[in-house]
Amino acid sequence: MLRYVIRRLVVIPVMLVGISLLSFLAIHLAPGGPISVAADLNPKATAEYRERMVRYYGLDQPLHVQYGRWLVRMSTLDFGPSFAPDGRQVSDKIKERIPVTLTINVLSMGLIFLVAIPIGIYSAVRKDSWFDRISTVTVFTGFAVPTFWLALLLMILFGVKLGWLPISGLVSLEHDSLSLAGRFWDRARHLLLPVLLAGFGGLAGMSRYMRSNMLEVIRQDYIAAAKAKGLGERQVVLRHATRNALLPVITILGLSVPDLLGGAVIFETIFAIPGMGQLFYQGVMARDVPLVMGILVIGAFLTLIGNLLADVGYALADPRIRTG
Amino acid sequence: MAGASSNFGDFLRRLARNRLAVAGGAVVLFFFVLSAFPNVFSRHEPNRIDVLKILSPPSADHPLGTDELGRDVLARMVYGARISLKVGFVAVGIATAIGLLVGLIAGFYGGWVDAILMRFVDVMLCFPTFFLILAVIAFLEPSIYNIMVVIGLTGWMGVSRLVRAETLSLKERDFVAAARAQGAGDARIIFRHILPNALAPVLVAATLGVAGAILTESALSFLGIGVQPPTPSWGNILTAGKDNIEFAWWLSVYPGLAILFTVLGYNLLGEGIRDAVDPRLRGR
Amino acid sequence: MRRCLLHLAVFAAFAAAGSVILAGCAGEKKDGAGKGAAGEAGPPAYGDAIVYGSNGDISGFLTAVTSDSASHDAASYMFNGLVRYDKNLKLEGELAESWEISPDGKKITFHLRKGVAWHDNVPFTSGDVMFTYKKMIDPKTPTPYGESFRQVRRVTDPDPYTVIVEYDKPYAPALESWGMNILPRHLLEKYPDIKQSPLNKSSPVGTGPYRFVEWKPGEKIVFDANPGYFEGKPFISRVVTRVIPDQATLFLELKSGGIDTMTLTPLQYSKQTETGEFRNNFRKYRYLSFVYTYLGFRLDHPFFRDKRVRQAIAHSIDKKELIDGVLFGLGREVTGPYKPGHWVYNPDVRKYPHDPAKAKAFLAEAGWKPGADGTMEKDGRKFAFTVLTNAGNESRSKTAAIIQQQLAAVGIRMEIRTLEWAAFINEFVKKRKFDALILGWSTGPEPDQFDIWSSTKTGPDELNHVGFADAEVDRLLEEGRRTFDMEKRKKAYFRIQEILAEEQPYVFLYAPEALPVFHKRFRGIEPAPAGIGYNFIKWYVPGAEQKYTSFQ
């Protein structure tokens, strides 16, 4: 177990170096390099300002020194001030946006897990049944429907026509004057649609993966052996097959981090949620290089952490590794 | 694997038994025909503006209504199908080509070449793809070419992993050894013997990839950096429709459903192909 | 508030119009739907909140160092200038009680209001005005609005309630320029760059009718009424601006009650708000704003160097179709840089009615003949060019599409390229890398447009990006800004409009109407030439109709 985790941990620095190299290259390949964009955006950018930027990015240094600095800054999460008119530190901006995005992602991942696993199991057990077909079409519909369109349709239905849910935002205006339970309920109502949407889009991947794992496991000898022993189908499926089919699913959770982050751009924009996706989109549109680089690197970190957690989870759950 | 390509008839028969895959294939085919002969399906020009007919509901002359500039929605949908499918196919073509090359090289040569290429793939996979696409397109310019190229350049990693895995197992097979014994060079072995046998999973990945690229284009359109108007794409018709979603339902419902059905169609077809190629391949 | 941004708005539009144009000032007509209900409610009452919906977040609180309309709107609740425009667009005192202009027009003496306090209870004095002036001319202050303050020779404050400003030459926009928000010296003194100060970023302190409560970036900005405001405590207790980036979401929020007011698009105004339910809950307003859209030519471009070509294009464009198609009739044709109704607006300039035959004749005169495919040709070169405009502005891209079709009818091929705002301005406009462009200007009541039309203002960071140069216009621009005599000014600007109409450096297209909508519980909104925001502190919600009652 420990050996396995350590082996996984050893890969992390290699990946970090890779991420830093790739992002470093990206900055320097950006048209005009880092300062030209900043100076362009600000007509009042004086020579002095340019010089400050040159020094900040160390552009007067040889490349390897620049890279060394980038590495140091990256490891301290210091991405410098944003080029946006407010000129705030990129790390501060990300810090205030990241909790919302993570909350929604974790919740929708939980939702995916809860819904997709049973669907996957049942459609594998009843392969080619009507349930299998209908659930297949349904989960793929979730993947295939353009998120922003479905979001608007749901807003019209639940927000305008029925008036059950708020349209957008995180909390209502009178949030602060509510009781503790009231505040919780208020937040939950605001998060419901975004989480449902993010979850609906991710169902397909997870449930199909679960289904095919399950199919593979069912075909294994020990399942046949269990059946031969006279155990009921229900018991065989739940006790033996599911446990083994679930294992690889843990790893796919880690892999879905980048997709969920990418999807955040769309639903945070449509639901007016001040998260990292929206911030990234605004940064990109304003050619805010430090912000864009900061979020890309943080996004990569998050993926890395997601993968690591998945690996550890896998190791904890799989007896072969646990004892190995 | 070698059996799959030689028994093409078996493959088709297995595919035809899968009703969902057949339905998916039918949808895919339908939009293909539509985009191949746009002028057959629409009497109007897609960019013909008529200020007097802005946002008219469906009628005999305009079966799907008109848009916010009085242009015929059917014509824009049909020509938009062409653009949207083109984005899907070119992007996937690029992704597949790169993925194949990287996967074949990494799998065939192994060792440090493999290690470096696969670590590179791992690193690329760490960055949220949609973030990368957004960043590159906004910094360049949202032309249809840039969109296709960027979606392609950020979508090859999965293919390369698949191909590498296939290559690793294929290169140990007898027919490779036989070819080598006859004095075939690396390039010949890779492209004549390994590549054709590794194509099946690639076909599945590509089918799913087309669907993904069409969705990505619509998401980019929503953000204002997809295919630029007046060139029609399903994504930008839908985006124009969203601002009139309650008043002019026809402007969002048709492109929305077109995207939905097409993406669904490609997915069901892709799954079907995967099952039909080799039952063992499921779920990879 | 949303009141006039004074003359500063000229630049503001250029820098910020990428997202939204919202610089409405002058009011003309109120929509019939809203009439009547305004007066019959109960007496003015304190309380309730108004929730604005905005596409964009603010970038800071100090207008000296921000240039987007969202930030300027937010600042208008918290800060005051020495002067402001009243409902009829006449300058009146705000922090200044009164002023005198010397007979030679070179000296203005402001008498400041006594008993005004900053939100932290420190008294406001002439020291704050002196400080603001110094910051505006300080090269360390990254402000786009320094120009009019650099015209000043010196500023003195003989006592805490008097400020004397002297100019080398009479400068007509001078008085208006003192509408600039006055900054608190006691809080800003220690910051060399006020843009980096906490006052700009997190904790603004002003003298205005509302006090800052909180700013959650990307989410909302909140202000509470200032009970000690020198013109009396505003009735509405709280002002919230919610940031909602998507236009469709914004509209759904309005309908579901999540926001109380927004700016409608022409399409929403004319097609989506005509239901009985909407009329029962909201009141719409429309008035011509100080904004116009134009098609500008790079004047040293080989095609557009020839005046006859520009005039031919003017004749090929059907402005009526543009206004119908883009604005659903909610706008006016313009023939020059001033909107109809402005005191210097000249109605009798050369007009270019839609006339494709005439356009072809002009083109023929300039040497352009129809080629085999119908496209005009000259010396073997086809008449094909690219027009640039910014992405994310639906009116402009629609305008481009319609003009494309109109020009095709006379054999001119126009390609459209939409560019993201920052790239558009930096890579193309500033570097003069364009054939033609579709853009808009947001002007104001002050007619001085030296920055846009002077031949000395053609540098990369300056605003005469088409490269217009005309000796007579240069002279008239100077004349217009160097006298306070309204008649003389009017004459100068009338002539400028004649020349611009003749030369057509731009085809002046249309001025859109501002289309705000408010929930009907708000009373006291009275459209005037200055728009609707000028009397915000008098708006109220009758006690029985108040919606948000948890804060007072």
C-alpha cells in the first residue's frame, strides 16, 4: 500500500515540472510576450511601467534564470498582479473564486456517483432490456444537450413560470437576515440547478463506464462460481460484482476534474456564479495573461490532486494493492 | 483484433442488431445528406437579410421561421449543418492524426521515447481542455480554422493512449515478427502492419470526438468566440436564439435539437461500433 | 444615479463600450405604457432597496482612474463633483454652492458648500479640491481624463470654502470638467498612485448620497443611504447592483423579480415586454442617449481617399432600414456627431438619402466600373474591403450585416470581421490597421470634440483614428473651445457639422435610444432632458409596496 502510494507520489514532481515547463513556454509564445499585452491594454503604460514589468518577469535575464523564477513563483502561487483594470493580485482573485467552483464540482460529482452507479449496475445486469436502452439514451442526452440551452429552459420553467427556484446568483439579497436553517436552504436553492446541470452532463461517462466494468466482472469465473454455489442473483451482484466493478470507477472520478472545470465556464456565466470558470473567461477576453496562466496552473494542480486522491482511494479499496 | 477488419460482414451484422446504434447512424446520415445538398432542402439564401420579416414564426415560405435579421432559419440550419459538421470532422481529423502518430511511436519504440511522450500526454491531460481552447482562440482570433485546429490540437491525448496500448500488444504478435524477418523497416511495420490493426478503437474515439467538437463549438459560440456571424453554425444560431428564447422559440428549439440529436447520434453509433468491433473492447 | 458622466464619457465609451453602451443622458419621451401610475401612490416613504442588473463588474471606485461605465455608475452614488448637470442639462452647483467666471473667461471662482462631511465624518474643504486637481495632473496617476486639467494655469484656495481656478486662455469645457468626482485628501494623501489605494479597491469614502457597504467581485455591489447627505437622506435605503453576465439570464431575472431594473435591448423593448403581465409589473422608459454609431473610413486608404467614394457609400446605405432592423425603430438617424435636439445640432447639412443609382454614378465619376461579376472595378482592382467591429455588441454586428447587403447592391463587396475588444482596439484601431470600422461614440452635453476631429489628435493613443485633417475644422474646433459665448460656439459647431457632412469621414448612422425598465413600485421617476437618474435621491417606494423590509 505504502509502496504504491509512494510510487504515485514520485510522479507528482515530474508532472509539476512538466506543467511549469509547458506553461512557461505558453507565456513566452504568446504574441508579443508578456509585457506587450499589458502595455497595449493600458494606453498610459509609461516607459517606467514597462520597465517594472520587464523586471517583474525578469525578461532581461537569460531564459533558464527566467524559468527558475517562474518555478519559484509558481510554487508559491505568486502569479503577479492581474492586467485587468483593477490590478489586483491574481492569487487573491483566484482565492476568492475557487471555493464556489469547488463546491459545485464536488456536489455534482457526488450526484453523478449516486445516480450513475445504480444505472450502470442495473443496465449491465439487465443488458439490452428496455431499462438499458432508455437509460442509455437518457444519459447520453445529458451529455449531448447544449448546457446553456437546457439551463435557460430550466430557468424559465422553475424560475419564471413556477417560481420555485431563484434564477441565478449564489444567495438572495436578504440572506444575511435569515436564520441558520434559512440561510442553508437559501444556498441550497441557488445551487440546485447548477449542480443538477453539471451532474446531468457527467452522467453518461460514469454510468457507461460502470456498465461496461460490470459486464466484464459478471463474465468472470468467480461470479459464475458464486452463482453455482446457489447464491441469489441479487446477492451475487451486490456483494461480489459491484465491489469489484466499482474499483476502477474511483480513478475516473479523478480524471473528470478537468472536464468539470471546463464546464464551469458555461454554467457560471449563465447562472451568474462568481467562480473560477467565469473569472477565467473574463481573463481570456481581456487578454489578462497573468490571470489566465494562474488559473491554468491552478487547474492543472487540482487535476493532479484529484488524480492522486483517486489513486490513493483505489489503493485503499483494492485488497491486492492494500496488502502488496 | 486482426479478425475485426477481415470479418467486416460480421461487424456490420453485429452493428445492425444494435437498434440504438442503427438509430444513431440514421440521424448521422440524415444530417450528412442535409449538409451535402443544402440547396435542395432550402429555397432561401442563408445570409439574405429581410428587415421586414424579422423574427417571423414558421410559415409556408419559411418553414422554420426567420431570425433576428429576417433570415430564413431553415436555410441557416442547413448551411449551418455543413459548418458544424466540418468543424467536427476537421478537428477530429487533426486530433486523430496526432494521436495516432504519438501513440504509434510511443508504443512501437518504447523506452525513453515512450516515457517522454506519455509524460507529455499526462501533463497535457492535467490542463482543463476547454480552458486551453478558450485561451488559444481568444488570443488568436475566433475564425473557423482556428477553432478547428485548436479543438484538434487539444483533443489527441486520449487517442494516443489508446493507440499506444494497442501498439504495445500488436508489436509482440507473430505477424509483426514475420514482417521484420522479411526485412521490413520500422516505418513499413508501423504503417502497414500495426496501424491497420489499431484502427478500430480509433474509429470509436473519432466518432465520439466529432460529437464532442460540435458541442465545443456551440459552447464557444455561447461565449461569443465560436464561428463568427454571419457564417451560420448551429452553435451561433442557438446563441442568437437564446436571447429570444421565450418570444421566438423556433430560433432556439431547432438548432438546440439539431445539436442534441447529432451528438446523441454520434455517441450511440460510436458505442455501437465499439460493441460490434469486439465485445472485449467495451468500456475502454 | 446613472446620471451624466459629463464630458469624460467620450473616452469612456471608447474604452468600455465593448460590453455595453450605457451613457444615456437626455430624456425626451416616456413610453406611454408607464404613464399615469407614477403620481397616484402614497406619500414618499423611506426604506426598500433597488436592485440593478449589470452585464459587467466594476473595476474600481475612483472615476479618475477607471474608464468603464459600470465603475462610473457605481461611483456616482458615493461621490460628488463641484458642479453637475441638472434635469435640463444646465450646469448647477453640487459641492460648489455657486461660482463666478471672470469677464475675460480665464478665471473661475468656486464657493464651496459648507457643512458637507465625508462618509467618515471628516469635513469637506477646499483642500480636497486642491488635492484632486494635483492628482489629476500628476503623471503618477494613470488617468485618461487629465487633459482638461492640464489646461489649468494654477489653482489656489484662499480659504477652506473658496477655490480659484485660472486658465491661460478661455476654455469652454472648463466648468464641466469640475464635475470630476472630488477625492478625500485625508484618506488618499499617503498613496502615490491612487489607483492602488484601498479607496479604489475596497473601501471608498465619498460625500455622496450613498455609503459603501460591500463589493463581492463578480457578484454584487451594495450601498446604503447616507443619512447625513447634504441634500437630505435618500428615500431608498439600499442600492444593490448584481453582476449577471448573460443577457438572457438578466431578462429572466427581471421577470422573476430577482432584479428591479435593467437596460432593455431594442428587441426586448419592442417584442418581449408587450404582455399584460409585464405591463402590470414594470414601467419602460425611452429617451435618446448621447451615443451614436458610425461607419468610419481610414482616410488614407486608396479606395476611401476619394471623397466621391465615401459619398457613394453614404448614398448606398439605407439608414431607415438600419434603424428598423437593428433598433426596431427605437433610435434616430444622425447626420453628424451631435444628436438631434442638442443645442449645437445643425439640421441643415448635406443629406445622403438612400439612392443606389446616385451611388453608382458617384462611383463611376471616381473611376469605378462594374466588372464581370457585378463587383465594381478600377484599374483591375475589385472594390472589396473589410469592415471591423467588436464582438459582443449585437447592434454593431447586425448593423454590419445589413450594410454588407446594402453595399452589395451597388457592387461593393464588404467582408465583416468581428474582433474581441482589447485586440480590436490595440492591434487594429491604434495601429491603424483597418479599411473601415463600425464603432460608436458616447458624447455628452458639452459640444467640444477636439479630441476626435483635430488633425493634431491622430497619434496611436489618440481618438482621431480615421486620420481626419481639415484646416478649417481645426480652426473652428479651437474657436469653439476658446469662448464662453454660446452664439459664437454654436456658429463654429454648425460649420463643423457642414464640413463633416460634406466630407463624410464617417457615415454617421444612428443614435439609439436608452431603454431602461423599472419595477413599478418605484415612484418619482421623471424623465427629463437629462435622462432619469438626476433625481435618484427623490425616488421612493410607498410604504405598503415596499419589498425588502429587512434593512432600513
